[in-house]
Amino acid sequence: MSRPRLRFEDLTGGYGSTTIVRDLAGAAIAGEALCVLGRNGVGKTTLMKLLTGYLPCMRGRVLLDEQPITALDPAARRRAGVSYCPQERPVFDDLSVRDNLTLMGASRKLAPFRRYFDRFPILERRLAQHAGTLSGGEKKMLSFVRGLAEDQPVILLDEPSEGVQWENILHMEALIVEKKAAGAAFIVVEQNLAFAERIADRYLIMDQGRTMLEGSRSEIERSHVLEHLHV
Amino acid sequence: MRAASLVVLIAVVLPFLLGQFWAYQLGLYALYAAAAVGVGVCWGQAGFLPLGQALFFGLAAYLSGLAFVAFQDTPIVAVLILPLAAIAAGLLAYLIGSLVFRRSGESGAYFSMITLALALLAFQIATSWNSVTGGFNGLKGIPGLPGFDDISDVYYVSAAILLAVLAFAGWLYNAPIGVLWRALAQNERRLQLFGFDTNQLKAVAFGISGLMAGVGGAIYAPQQGIVTPQVIGFGLSAELVIWAAVGGRASLFGPVIGTLLVGSLTAQLRDTLPFWEVLMALFFIAIVLVFPRGVAGLAEPLLRRFPPRRRKQAAIVAPGDPAARPPAKLALDDVSVHVGEVTILDQLSVDFEQAGIFCVIGPNGAGKTSMFNAVSGELGAASGKIGLGGVMTSGLAPHRVSALGVARKLQIPSVFPDLSIADNLAVALWSGRAGKLALLDPRLRRWTSPMLKELQSRYPFLAAGARKAAELSHGEQQILELAMALLTEPRVLLLDEPCAGLSPEETAAAMEIIRWAQQRLGGAIIIIEHDMSLVKELAQIVYVLHNGALLAKGSVAAIQADPAVRAVYVGGEK
Amino acid sequence: MPDPLIVTQAINVLYGVSTLAVLALGLAVIFGLLGVLNIAHGEFVMIGAYCAYVAQAGGWPYLAALPLTLAVCAILGLAVEWIMIRPLYRRPFDTLVATWGLSLLLRKIAEAIFGLGYQSVNIPLPGTVKLLGTEYPIYRLLLIGISLAVVAALVVWYGQSRTGSRIRAMVSNPELAQAQGISVRWLAAGTFVTGTCLAGLGGVMIAPLVPVQPFMGLDYVLRAFFVLIVGGLGSVAGLFSGAAAIGGVDSIISAATNAANGYFAVLVLAILFLWLRPRGIVARG
């Protein structure tokens, strides 16, 4: 049984005086992916913001390898080993694709991205272009590559497949599988059930800010999941 | 009233207590204090900072001085011109305010820079236009006010002027317009959505501040006998702001305390203590960063021990029945909105019925709140039309759209936190009912309406009028904002996630209120909601938005069965 | 040979525009990138000018003023950013008021130390040189060169370097910048200090040519602000078009009539832009 790299318990938070999510608990286990599902507005992105440090927790803790990181700001959490690909504004529109990828790297060399370019050749073609000119799906692909290339033990993805063509979604799945095999732990918020089913080891299904259903993929029936997703 | 009589008493007795020298000093500084009160009107009430008030003080001083010099032989004419000089300053201020505030957004900082530049420019003109202003040495030999030659006369004239200015300011602060200024400073967007032209409110505040400075300046000229460019330049402008801040810009007497205490003390200590002014600057920074209530703020806990004797006054039923406006259909026709490269609304066409409860749902980024922003006039449409009952609203400023009968409750509870609950509700009542001149009538603060009484019986906390809105819990603030929107008796009520963050009991109560409101008002209530249990309970028709366009419309059952809607919510292979 | 008068006027205009550009540069960094309206910008220019005066009074070579200015402006800038800018980042109006208080404080300190009178700094490179048929002061020509070099260097660095990319990233999308490990607080502080140091540098450059007195900064902050409003924030094209518009109008009208009219024209131009086209000539985004 692999160990949890990122764990959260009793997580409660929101904006200002509004509480959006309550008593959330879960873990990202090395080599596995936890998929957070639910309709929009149920609080999935709020959960992400609590895990990454953009929102303060009203209650609860976030632990990285059993060390509390609840007090750390997002940049500190990244340095501690948590990569994050946000749902909105996923790239730097004003920088080139190349700069987006190499901004925080050790050098400007592109060699480490070879395996990603092999799967997403369009990114290599558009290296010199401003990321703002990319389509929505292409931006998501760029963000995805950037996040995975950071090679951190914990990777948080918020709706990575939004706007992405199905064949590229399959590439994303392949890359996630490779990373999992290498020991990375994923938490992925998704609204696309077909994609979630392919990458998830565990589900966390939310509604009205709380956990509705939770368990490994084998434990939860598809029909139950659908019940909570559809209007 | 007690406070006022005390102040007048002090004013009368002061010269006897302090002696002739100080009486003369205070006589001069009382004129500056009048201008400082004007700074308080702008900064302490309406929330914008004028950095060049000496422009108006000096302008009136020069005009008055020229009049007194020109009409030396018939001083009575000059005395008649004196108020005109003050009014000229006020009109100039109003003109500048009108022109500048029409650029919304960053007008706060830009406005301050413009006033700063204007004061510097006026100084340049005053220094170089020798023939008229006497240049750097100024306008000399101005005869005094006829009949007031004594040194103590100087004091009493100034004190009377200052008291008149204070009385005027006190009246304004107490009148609806004062409440509106304070509301503007706290939440300008919310006030616009209640149908008030905030740009004009700010321009009026600035005009009044110019008038107050002008009054001081107009008396200054005959009193001091000389007008130099110093009274129109940056130095005096800067000091007025400092005095107002240190004294306490939000209170009525604060600017006066600041001017009389700090101003006259500085004049004495400036030469003996070279670091006095440095200390004053540090003090100013501290006040701005940490203690904005100033010296007057120190006195506040003391004053709270003496609450004003307030006669229990009867409520007045608000006139006018906006419900007499017939319900109207809201229609969006082919509306497109772009922000940079991103299309927020994509040829969106939606027709809402004129009465009923409707819910708008859709994934993130579908354009739901943007649709509301376009309807309320806050987001400009690149193409397409929005109409209410046949009247085109696209292109109208938000306050005009509100005036047509569109009310809005924002996603995050948005009330006026530092106003009392009673004032919050009053602002809503005035919306659409109070004419411009009526805003000067303090009696309007006692308005009530049948709708308000019903709301107060359902939610007793709304009757605890004196409490500040910021003290309410989150749920109570949601209800307050909802109540305020309902009080305007709108034809179309836009609610953006009205139950966000509410407990199950609060949510049930809110749903009940929404149903009751629709029955009572007979108009349309359009709700953006994510919580499907609420949608199922309330919605007569559901509209599904996706990628900025209308995806589906129908009953709850119909859209649940719609495969296009399902694909959006569940996703799938392409 | 062109008319010497025209040549002199043309170089004067070039001088006016380029020095205006370098004096506005510090505010362009702080206001254009961080969105902070630092009214005390002019006072940092004043600090630079007084550093030049102090260097002269101390008998040091003129260039000694540079490290002195950089030290003072950097330390002061860091302190100011920490105490009053950082807590007020999302509140532009409060920042304006706070920096206004700061400008007051700096003016009063200068007044207390040096007095209200004008100080005079000697021109380090006096004399003229023959250029295109007319004699023109060497120091002014030097300033033109240095101004253009400084602006060019900064622009190149900002566009090409990794730190420059990170600043651009932080400015356009601070949340994502943080997600990638950029400590926005330190980068913003560094950017602010760069702005104040540039202002100080401008002060050192112009000190020999203007009366050095505590109130000198007011003019510069206003002109810098107008340059950015008219030209547009956030681009070097904006900085230069703004400097050209403001500096050009000022020089030409002042030469034709007098300085007060020049200022008047600048003011009218600025107000027109603030009123009708607040995003400036080179509007971005």
C-alpha cells in the first residue's frame, strides 16, 4: 500500500464570510490519481484553491508527507513539491510558448520536453508564438505539459481536458499513466466523466460543498456517479 | 442641538479667553477651516481626495480682492460681489468634477492628479499675470470690509462664516445626500445599481467643497488686505488636506479642529522647531495608514457617553408607487460581448416572460453573470440589443437601467457596511422615488413603505435600524441585500446565487421570500443558481447557458431529459 | 548648412523628450507594471539631485553621486514598499494617499536638512561643442545619449532576460506566477526598488541643470504621470510617444511664448487624454 503524499482533512473554506466547502477529506497517494467530480458550483475549484493555498482554510489541514503546509502560500507549496495547473487563465498570455515552458526551469533548453513534444507536436510548432494566441484547448495542453515537466511528487490538475480534442485527451491519459508509474501522486478535478474513468484510482464526488461519495473506482458504480453529475 | 449651542457659545467667548493675538490668528485660520470642511465633504464623505483645493480658495480671494480694489469708493458693490466670487469658485469646481468623473474606473487617482496639476497651474498663472494679479508680490492694498475695522471684528466675521459653513455641512451630512455620499465611498457600484448617478453625486460634492473654499477665500481678501499666489498654490492645498486628515476627515468638526489646532500651532512652531513639520508629516502618514479617524476619532468614545437626545419621530410613508409600472419582458437579442480575444457572450438570444421565477444554469464560464452584467449596463455589448418591455437598454449607463425597473442582488453580499441598517434600507427606498431636490430633505430618512413593513415582520433584525450592516452575519447580509433589492419594487429582479453560504434553514426562508416577492410584485425574478435542489423547487422555466449562448430552455424535467444538456454536464467522447 | 537656431531648437526638443523619458521611466516601472501610483516619485528624483549636491559639497567626483543615490533610493524604496505599498496593493486610492504622505515627509526632511533655498550643482562637463553649425552644451548632449542608452538597456533587459520574463509573468497573471514558485512579494518589491532607483538616477542626471530645492519633485511626478497617461502604460512605445507628445508640446510652446503657456498646453493635452482616451496613444490590453 503506497503512502499518501498529500493529505487533507476537515477542510472548510470559502470567500469572505461565505462558506463554500465543508469537512472535505482525502489524499493523493503515490502512483495513484484521485479524481474530484461534481457539477460546477459544487466547490471543486474552491477545494483546489484551499489545497494550493490561494484561499485560507477556515478549518482543517493540508499535509505534505505528513508535514502541515496549511500556512504556506502558493509559491512556497510549489517549492515544497506541489505542482498546480489552474482551471482559469492556465498560461501566461503575454509570454511565448517557449517562455511559458522554460520560465522557472534551470535553463532555456528544450531537451527535457522532447517526450511531450512527441505527443503534442503543435506545441513545438508554436514555440515562438505568444501563448495568448493559442486556442483554449491548446492552452490547456501547454499548461498540462508545464505542470508535468516540473517533475514534482504531487500534481494538482483543475479540469485539464477542458476544450481539448479527444485524441489529445488520450495523450494526456498516457502521460499521466507514465507519471503514476514513476511514483507521482495526482489530484484531478474533472467534469468529463469519460476521461476521469480512464485515469482515476479513487473518486471524490462532491455536491453542495460536501463529499457525497468517496471510494476506489471499483467500489463505486457508474450509475451512482452519473446521478451526482447530471442536473 | 445641544452640541450646536455649545459650539456657538465657545465661538463667542473664545477671543476673551485667548486674547487679541490669538483671536486674530484664529480669525485667519477659521477661513482656512471653511476650506478644510470642503475637503471633508469630498474625502471624508464621498471618498475622493482633492489635492488642489487652494485653487478655489485663491480664485475667490483674487476675484474678491479685485472687486474691492475696483470698487474702493463704493464698497457696498464689492460686498455684493463677494458671494458671487464664492459661487464662481463653486461652479468651477462643479464643472471640473462633472468633466472628470464621467471617466469612471480609476477616476479616484486620476482626479486627484488633475486637481494637483490645476493648483500648480493656477499658481503659475497668478505669478506671471502681473497686470491682473500683481504677480509674485500679489494684489496689494485691498480695502477692508466696510464697518468692520477692529481686530476682534476680523475674528467674529470669520467665526460667523465658519459657523455658517459648518451648519450647511451638518445639514448636508444629515440629509439623504450625505447618506448617499457615504454609501458611494463604501460601495459605488452598488449605489449605481440602485439608480443613482454617482458621477453627478461626486461632482456636486466637489462643487460644494469649491463653494466652501470660495467663501473662505472671498472673505480672506478684504480681511488680510493682500492676496498673494501662496493662497492659490500647492502649499495651502497640501496643508488643507493634512489639517482635514489630522483633525478627522469623516467628522463634521474634524477638519476645523485640525485647521485651528494644527494649523495655527504650526505657524507658531515652524520657526522654533525645525523638525516640527517632519513630525507632522509622520503623524499624517500614521493617520492615513493606521488611524483614519484622526483627532476627532479620539473624542468619539467620549461622545458616545452622551448620546444625542433623539425625539422618536414618526415614519413617513414613501410617496410614489413604482409597482404601478406594468411588468415588462426582458429580452436579449443576438448579444455578443468580447473581452480581448475571448468571446464571453456569443450571439446570445433569450426571451424572458414578464412574470414568474426563472433559473439560469450552466457550466463555469458559460456567461451567466456576464449576461446579468450586460443587462444591468455594466458590460458593453459589441453587438445585439437588450430591451425591457420594448425599451432598449443596451448602451445605457447602469444607473439608468436600474431606473427602468431592474434590480440586482450580487453574487457576494454587497451592502453598505458602515451605514446603519436603516440607512441601507432608506437608500433602497429613495431609489426611483426621491427627486434630486428631495435629497436635501432630512425627513426622507424616515421613509417606510408597506413592503418594508412586511419584510420587517418576517425578518425582525431589519427593524434594528441603528446597527451597522457590517455587524450582521453573512446570512443576514444576504437577506438585507435581498430586501433592499425588493424595496425598489422592480419589474425584473436579477439574483446571483442568492443562497450561497446560507444554512439549510436560511435557504428555506430565502426561497419562501423569493416566492412571496414574486406574488407580491408580479414581475420576473431571474436567478443564477448552481444548486439543483433549489432550481427544482423554484423554477418555472430553466435556461441553460453554454459558451455564451443559450443551449436549452424549458421545464426542469425537459432540460433533464435533453441530451445536449447532459453532454455538457457529464462530458464524453468527441 | 541648416539654420543654427532651428538646429538648437531641434536638439532642445530632443533633449527635453529624452530626459522626460528617463525621468518618467521609474514611474513607468512602478505605475505601468505594478499599477501603483507613487506620488512620491518626484521626491526620489529630488533625492538623486540632492545626492549630487552632497557629493559636490563633499568634494567628491560627480560620479560618486551614483552609488550614493542608488543606496539611498534602494533602502528607502524597500522600506516604503514593505510599510505602505505592500499592504495596499489592491487599494489604489489608499496607495495614492499614503504615497502623498510620503512625498510630504520627504519634502519636509529635505527642507529640514537643506533649507528651502535653491542649491546649485556644478555641471561636471561644462563647455560647448560645435555641432551641425551651432554650439551646443556638451553635458546636455551627454544626457541625451545616457537617457536613450538607459531606456534602451532597460527595455532590452526586460524583454530578453529571465527576470524580465518573470516580471511580465507576475504582472499579467500573478496567481499562475505563484503557482510556478515565483515569490511575487519579493519580485514586486524588487520591481518597486528598481523604479525608485531609476528616479534617483534621473535626479542625479539633471541636477546640474535645474535649481535643486525641496519642492522640485512635484513638477516631475506630474509630468511623468502625464507622459504615461498620454503615451499609454506598459510599453516602451507608449513611454516614448508620451514623452514626445508632452515634451514636444512643452518645448515648442515654451520656446514660442513662455514657460507658463507651455505648462498650460501640457495640462490641456493631459486633461484631454484623461477625459477622452485615458489608455493613451499606445493603448494596450
